[in-house]
Amino acid sequence: MKIAFLINNAYGIGGTIRATANLSRALAGRHEVEVVSVHRVADEPELAFDGR
């Protein structure tokens, strides 16, 4: 299954970003997951996303 998360800003630290990162990592083992950030305010996100 393809799953996409659309969030405003994936480059900070906060509850929404942490929950999205954790959920996307958990789902990446069995699904095709993509996280899309509307705004980019840094070169690298503060939290690690699964790179699969």
C-alpha cells in the first residue's frame, strides 16, 4: 500500500513531526511510505526518517 504524509514543516522538532517520523518508520517495513513537507527551513530534518 502507498501511504503519504503531508505536513507543514518536517524540519523542526515537535509532537506532530515526531509522531509522523515514528509512524512512517513503523509503516515503512510493510508499505511504501512518503513524507512530504510543505516548507523546508533547513538542509536536513532534525529527526531521522526511514530512508527506504
